[in-house]
Amino acid sequence: MPIFVMTIRLRLTLWYTALLGATLILFSVLVYGLLAANLWTQMRQNAVRQADEIVDLLTQQLLRTQQLIVIRDSGFGFPELDLFTSGAGAQVINNDGAVYLRSENLGGMSVPDYRQALPNIRRGLDHIYYTENAEHVPFLVYSEPLVVNKYIWGAVQIVQPIDSVRNTLNQVSRYLILGTALSLVLAAIVGALLAHRALAPIGAITETAGSITRTRDLGRRLQISDQSSEVGLLAATFNDMLDRIQKLFETQDRLIADVSHELRTPLTTIQGNVELLERMVTSNAVTNGHSQQAQGLLQETLGEVQHETDRMSKMINDLLLLAQADSGAIQLQWAPVEMDTLLLEVYRQTKRIAELRKGVNALEIRLGHEDQALVWGDRERLRQIMLNLTDNAVKYTPEGGVVTLALSNEEHWVKIAVSDTGIGIHPDHQAQIFERFYRTDKARSRELGGSGLGLSIVQWIAQAHNGRITVESVPQQGSTFTLWLPELEGRP
């Protein structure tokens, strides 16, 4: 199951969008709240003003007649122009709730629940409530007591439609929601672009570091134009670190190369002198009749010197090879390689190595399953990797054991397996055997001529061919080293 990783760029974009979203939502709520409060206040103020005008007219009429009933017959008229302009209607009720007068624009509509204002009216208080008619049209009903000479005659009720206010608020809310959503989308896009631009130098640092890791080219440096920013300082620090690492690696490579060169000359001299001494001993033994015992002792001593010289020479050659590999000085000779043919050559050479080292028929060298396979690589380096694996197998397999070489094709990979029935490798050591100079049994490895560099060379050659090397081993039962190489398309 893939694991979702939240990058810094995504986090910055989300934080930027969330902060802007919270700001826009708060702003929208404030705008909507202030607009709603203002519209409802204006609506109530209009109702109060209209009620005040009608109350003033009725008060003047009542002062002349002192009877509420005569309003109906005295030619009293509402300020119709103002009422129609606002869309409001009006009616006059007495203290018992009887309707004495209605404006013409109310038509036949009855005002729902208008009697609920009577308790406040009887106490001389105004009253306001919201309701709907039978057609579900919303209204504001404002009731103002009609008081003449401290006597409450009834009340004037203003019926004000409020659907325009609600429609306005609904429209404004839709615009705010749509505007907020579009702003968040735009903010996310802009935030992503800004985050990308701000983190682009970090991406360049990551890319350069990955390229250095892949190519081992420590000469590359970061090119950051803004050296004064935090990212620029990071890049400068990174470049300084690369300078120091490059110098350390160059010093190490020079040391290894110098040591290899300085040791190679005296070793060559020792080898020449040992061969000369061997010839002289043989000649003196024949002419002067030296005892066989003295001759045997001298031959054994010279043999040990020769063995150690050969071992040191091999170790120096391996060190020089790894140093050249680290510095990139080795150029592989790329060409199509028929691995089945190469496997047969290594098989025959391994048999000769086993006969020289263990004796004739001391080990059984088998050729297992063999497919035809074609890879793109350096034939001599591939031969070296296979001989290193078979040499180790012969070296650590006791007499009577079996070493098996096999070749197969598996899903666009060429698989070369070298198995043995030797001493095996403990699980604790299997992850470290490819490290340089690492030996599971140093005394036994030195006795057998091992330097701890063979498997490091094997791993380097495998990786240089875009392949890999794996190991499976059981102590005292044997090991299987498997080389995996990409198959070249168009193999025969």
C-alpha cells in the first residue's frame, strides 16, 4: 500500500490556502452580518416611520371627534403614496382586536396572528413580529399604540413585505460563497506557484545531491543566484561541504594509488629474486649434493614468501582497481555479451582452479541450468565478477563438496547463480560481506589468501552494469551468490 508523503511545498500551499480561507470566511461573515443588520434596521425604521405618520393623522382626527368609530365615516385616508412606494400596507385595530380600517393595497389579505400584539398595545407598548401569508410571502408586522389624551384607543399595524430583504441577503450570501470558493482556488494555485518558486533552490540542491550520489562526481556545485537568502546560505554551505569531501576523497585516492605504486616495485623485485633463488637452490642441490632436508626447508620457505607475495600483489591490484573505480578512471568496454558462452569459459577455468588448489577430483564443479542470454556490458569485467564468485566458492568449500554454476532468464533479467556446499555465512554477516576489507573469519581468510576486497569488486562491477548481487547462505550448508543483469533485447 503506497504511503502518502506530504511535501513542504504541499504544506505551505495548504497553510497559505487555509489562512486565506479563514480570512475570507471571517470577512464574508462580517459583511453578511453588517449588511443583514443594516437592511433589517432600515426595514424596521421604515415601518416605525410609516406607523408614526398614520398615528399622527389618527390622533388629530380623534382629538376632534373623540370617537374611534367615526374614523370609518369621516373620510380619513392613509398616506397611500408612501405606503405604495414602500410596498407596505396598514390597518387600524381597537383594543379588542377589531379591524376598523385597512389600506387598499392589503386587498383581501388578512394579517396572520395580528392579535398577538394586543397585550403590548394595551400596556402602551409597540410590538413587532414576522409572519407569512397563505402564499408563504414573508411579512414584518409592526404595531404602534394609538394614544390620545393618555387613553389607548387601539393601534396602527404596518404590514411590510420582507421578501426583498431576504432575496437580497440570499443573493449576497451566494456571491460571498462563490467568491470565497473562487478565491480559495486562485489562492491555492498562486500559493503552489509561490511555494514552487520559493523552494526551487531546495529542489536544485536535492537534484544536485542525487546526481552526485548517482555519478559520484564531487566536482559539481550548486548555482544559486540569491546568495543572501537562507536558501542561498544553505547552498553555499553545501558547496563548502562538497569542497571538503572532494578534497578528502582526492587525498584518499592519491594515498591508495601512491601506496599501490610504491609497493608494486618492491614486490616485483621480491618476486624476481624468489624465482632466482629457486633456480639457484635447484642448481646447487644438483652440483653440490645438498641434503634433501635442507633443500626441502629452503623450498618451503621460498614457497611461503612466494605465496605471501602473490597475496599482497593481488590485494594491491584490487585496491588500485577500487581506487580507479571510485575516481571514475575505469572506462568499461561496452558490447553485447553472450552470457551462456562466457559461463562455459568460466566453468572450465573454475575446474582448473579447483584441481590446482584442491587436487584432482577433490571438488565437483557442476554446470547447472543454462539458458541462452545476452547482456550489454564489458566482457572482461563480467568474467572477473564470475571468477571472483567461483574462486570464493572453491576457496570455502571443503573437499568432497560441490560448486554449481547456473544461468537463467527471469522477467527481462539474466540470473547467474554460483552455489556451493561450503561453510556458509552467518546471517549476522551477510549484510556486511560486500564492505571493503570485511571478512567473517579473518584468520581463515588470511590462511586462504583472502583480502576482503573481492566481493567489493563484485558489487562495483554489478552496479556499473545496472545490476545487483544477492546472497543466500546457511551456515555449514553452503551459499548461493546470484548476479542479476538487465537482459539485452533481441537476444538469439
